[in-house]
Amino acid sequence: MKGFAWNHKRIRRIYCEPELNQRIRSKKRLSRETPEPLAVPECPNEMWSMDFMADQLGDGRSFKTLNVLWS
């Protein structure tokens, strides 16, 4: 509804008072393909992985790390 500042909660309340039925939308399902097996590196430094991690110390200070793995 263009031009009105109504949110979904107000519209739902207005629909529920006179017991009007809202359309139930079905969930769209994604078709999944069969996963491929993981590639095994043939020589060193061929495959790299990166990951960010965060944790908190006992005194409340937090820290972040960047982990880099290679195989």
C-alpha cells in the first residue's frame, strides 16, 4: 500500500479483529544437488583455508583472530 505508514503488525491486527483469513504462503524449497567429494591437494601449499574467530578473556576483554591453514 503506497503512501501509508502501516507495518505488518498493524495490518495483521486489523485482519484478525473481523476474523478475515490471510493467504498462507507455502515455503519455497531449493533443490539440492548431490555434493561433490572434497578435493585432496596433490602438492604442498595448493589449498588454503581462512577463518575468523572471536573469544573473550576472563576479565571481559574480547579478541579476534584470523586463522590461516594450508595443506
